[in-house]
Amino acid sequence: MFATADDLLRWSRALEVAGPLGAAGDGAIARPQVLVRQESPFDISYGYGVRVYTHGGKVVEVMHSGSGDDDHTGVVRCLPSGLTIIVLSNAGHHAGTTWSSFVARLLATRD
């Protein structure tokens, strides 16, 4: 994934509003579409290119991650509080995941 944090923040905000994106901009992109797995206590679903974490039927996080050449990775985590966490890395992997995922997970918990 090659992008700037500003670009990814604009992308994540654009997905929340109606307009040129049609139904995707009306929040549809962040609705669970297909259940992928359960990581207690969360259900993890696919939602049009993003991972959607739910707990008790409530969306608790929408996450998009990507990897590119040369160990470039990025994570965008959107929480219901309005907090958006963006981590970009070119450091490869750590603790069984990418550095961007590892750091993004440390910055905020899912409620």
C-alpha cells in the first residue's frame, strides 16, 4: 500500500458519507457482509474490502490493511468513537504480524 496518512484519512471519511459513493458512502461498506471467523468475543466479517469487527451485534471497528513491495504495510482502524488510527510502516514483520498492525493494535482497544 502506497499512500499518505492524509490520503487514507480522507478515504476513510469519504466512506462514511453519501454522495458520489452512493450506497457505499451511506455506511454500507462498513456493514458485515460475510462472516469470516470468530475471535472471541468478536465476530469478524468481510465488508466490501474492509474487516468489520462486531460484538453483540454492534460494530466495534472497521479495519483495512494492506501490504506492498519492499515490506511497506499500512493499517486504517476506524472506531465508533470517531477515532481513526492510521499506521504506515516500511519495517516488515514483528510478532507474527506486520509492524503496522502490531503498532495499530497497541494504540487503542476495541470496545
